[in-house]
Amino acid sequence: MNINRLIAILTRVAVNRLLRWGLRRMHAPKSGARRTSRQQGREKTMREAVKHARQAARITRRMR
């Protein structure tokens, strides 16, 4: 592996991490801000989806 390829890999990893960090921070709820009913509904839907996914994973583990 040459030095240019190594630098390219390290740069790509660093940029991806910083990009994910920035996006998470940008979309995080602001402190003291009130949630709209649409946000609350979306959060509830996501919680239910996670609940069903966990239940499906539990069932498939039992089937093995």
C-alpha cells in the first residue's frame, strides 16, 4: 500500500465521521424547544417500529 492510498483512506474516514457528527448535531432537538405534533407522531411511529423489530429478532432467535 503506498502512502497516497493510506492518506486517502484516512482522509475519507475522518471526513465521514465529521459529516455524521455534524448531521446528528444539526438535526438534534434544540434545548428548550417544543416539539410539534408531527414530530411527536413520527417519534411514536419510530418507537413502535423499533418495538416490532426487537420482537421479530427475539422470535427468530428462539426459532434457531
